[in-house]
Amino acid sequence: MKITSAFIALAAIIGAGVNAQSNCQSMSVRKEVRSLSPDEWNRVSSVVRTMNNAGWLGWFAHIHNQYFNVIHGNEFFFPWHRRFIRDFESVAQQIDRNFVLPYWDELRDFANPAASEVMSAKFLGTNGQGDGCVRDGNQAGLTLNYPSNHCLRRQYNGGNRINAWYSPEFIQSVLSRATRMSQLRPGIEFSLHGAIHIAMGGDMVQNYSPNDFVFWIHHANIDRIWNVWQFMNVNQNFWSLDGVDNNGRPMGYGTPIPHYNDPAINTMRLGVNNMCYTYDNGNSITNRKRSLLERRGGTKKCIPRPQVSLPPLPPLVEGVFNNVDALPVPADTYVQATISQKLPPVVLDKWFPSFTGGAAPNVTTGGAPNVAIPKAPFVPVAIPDAPYIPGTIPNPPDGEYYSSKSSSSGSSSNGSSSGSYTGSPLPSDSSSSLYSSSVASSSAAHSAVYSEEYHAFNPVDEAKGLKYPMPNPFPMTEHFIRMHNYPVSEIHKQYLIAREFVVDMNAAGYQSPFAKGTTA
């Protein structure tokens, strides 16, 4: 394939930043995928197929592959992926103005993920078959074109099932204990983020994981979780951006996001700049709140703390939900509203310090309270009205991929570009290993970085009398650690924390309402 000049121009226009701190004229509301109406899901599926046929899924897989070792394992992780999925959503809205990217509340499915309605023919499809190809769901029958033509592939990490991943209680604990970005990022990236990639296998454990639509709704949820954390303590969390980039240099508000070159601050607040969306659990800045901010000099203290309230919920049966697919709220929202009533103070103080008025060790206040948000240091690019006509997106012919970052000239009014572009040819089946089950397998045998074998349940936990004890999350695999160049010591540390959390929850007699999952 070859990316044409017009294709690059459209990508550059859509990917360009808009005037710093400019208000959004309209806001999309991202919903949990199971809450979409049939018409809404059909729209999403149709747009995704159109994007694939026009070369856009391959384009985004290429960009993710190109920057893979830059955007993982450091504080680029949250802002880069927020910008990336917003770019995807913007392209989709060029095809259908009513497209909104959904998110997947994976936490409610942690105990029995493969039984989730999301992983069924109704939504994203099931496991790959003998050849690894997924034959049902919204991408059934599609030919993906990056790095070369192939079907969508999956290989569940438990054979025909998926091993347990991280519970909503654990992720809520990560949010409670993190007092700055550099604590939140490894707590999420090395747990839930990696777990879903590893669980799916196939394309999802390759550098080009955006081929699988699971990637997009998974990262929308990771983005939502960052936003939830920002609002848990706005004066401490909202503007927190510390830590380092991929080269070990300190991150700051003006640090340019790779490929897009927007300053990182432009991604940090939903409802302004190009971040024209919010989530159905709230936590965004409405026009009224934005007006207050502007009248008072842009200070963070005007952003209100969220109030947790729950709509009517399905009844608990023996302490658990029988069908987590039917929940009207994200699992972390439910936990935030109820966990303090179910645990003794000593456990709350240890794992949920923000719920008890305590503080996690090494508290550092992030952000810049009572300081007006600076203008982003870049020249704004006007975004023209989108055509919103399916089929007007250039369909790249066969040839080579080119990166828009190599362009040194703008686009003309007719959509063509001047200047030259350089690039490298697409790998072919003969020059690259598109998919190797022996390499991509996420079985316990490939978790050699850990000295212990994986056990879903600790023997001592099964003696506590809980009908549905909390299972251990499946550990990160050696393959996944090596492809990301993750520090093994940090991965091991984070996993031991997760194991300790499970032991403490079960020892306290805590019955997770999500521990049964949905029975297949």
C-alpha cells in the first residue's frame, strides 16, 4: 500500500491541534459498549469497516508501531493514547458525524472475561479458530492490511477461556493510592492495560494492536480511568504531569506529544482544545463550569469534586451480581460508592487511603493549583468542515506507507499536498512474522519472569468461606515484557502488590460483587 499526498494531508489536518484552550462547540458522550442501542452499535461497526476498507485501520496500526517504544513505560502513556484515540474518533466522524467511540468497562468482567457479552458475536467476536482467525463479531471477514494482508487474529490466554484479570476493587485501590501521574501510570499500564492485550493474544500482542477494535474500546476505558482519577482529588490530581519521557527527560506541560507535536497539556482537560468528548460517568467540564474557570482566572479550584450516586441496580445474589453485563454504571463507580462500607478500617487505610482521609506514602501535590493554564506553545491549524460523506476519504493504493511527520509542507485547498515524502516499504509475509502462536502465546508457560506458577486462587483463600473468592490476576508474560522493554523488577513489584491485595481482600472476608462474572 502507499499513502497518497491527499491521504497524508487529511491525516495531518485531522491530527493537527486547534487553538490552545479553545472551547469545544459540541461534545460527544462516550458510552459503555453494552449500553449502546442496536442502531448506535450498527453505526460503530459500519464506520469501523469503512475505515478498514479505506486503509485507516492500517494507518493507525502503522503509527502505533512506529512510536511503540516511545509511548510505553513512561509518562507519555496517558497523554499520547488519549490523543491517539481522539484522532481515531475524529477520522471516524469524517465518515459519520454521529460516530462516538464507546469504551469497554472491562473491570466488571474480570472474573470470567470470555463470558462477557462484549466478547460475543453480538459485539467484538469470540476467540480465533484453528488458524487464529476471528470469524464472528464486528470485524468478521475483514482483511486487515498492516503489516500485510491477514485476518483479525486472537488467541485467548486460557485456551478457550480467558484467565482472570484485575478486579475493579484493585483498580480503585490504584486510583486511591496514586497521588501523582508517575504513580498512576505504572499502576494502570502494568496491570489492566497489559492484561487485556495479553488476554486477547493474536494482533493484540503485537506492535500493531490497533488492528483489533478491542484496542480502541480498551484504551477508551484506560482514558476514562485517567479522567476518573483526575476528578477524585482535583487540586492534587487534575494537572499532575510528572515523571519522565522515553529518554528519561522530565515531562512537563509543554512536552510535545510524539507524532502530533501538541503540548501534553492540550490533552489533560476534556471539553477544550480537540478533546471534545466526555464519558457517561460524568467528570468533564461543562460550559457553565468552564465559564467559572475563565471568570476566576482558570484556577483548578473551580472544578467541582464528583458526587458518587448510583442508579437502581440488579439485586445481589449471595453477594454477587448474576449478570454483570446488565449493570448501568461502570464497576469502578460502584466500588467507589460502596467499598468503604464493606472493609475494616485497617484494610481501608492500607489500600484505599483517600477514602479514609489518610494519605499514601510519599505524597506529592501535582499540577499547578491557583495558576492560570498557560497557552499551548504551537501555531493553531484551522480544521475545515468535514465532508461527512462516506467514501470521500482517500483510499490508499498499494505501495508504501509514509509518516505525516516527514512532511514539511501544508496541504492545498483541494486536498493535495506539495513537497516530498519519504518512507519505508511495508513488510511482507516473507520478510516479517505476521503472527506466531509460539511467540504470541500468553500461556502460563511464557510467564517465566515470575518464579511461581500461576494459580487462580490461593489455597488459604479457598478456606475463608467465600463462595466466590477474588482470583489472582494472570501475570504479564515474558513476551509482552520484552516487546515493551519493560523493567522486569518493576513488573514483578507491581504484580506482587496485586497478589497481596487479593490476599488481604479475601482474608477480610470481602465478597466482590463482580467475582462471579457472567456465566457462559
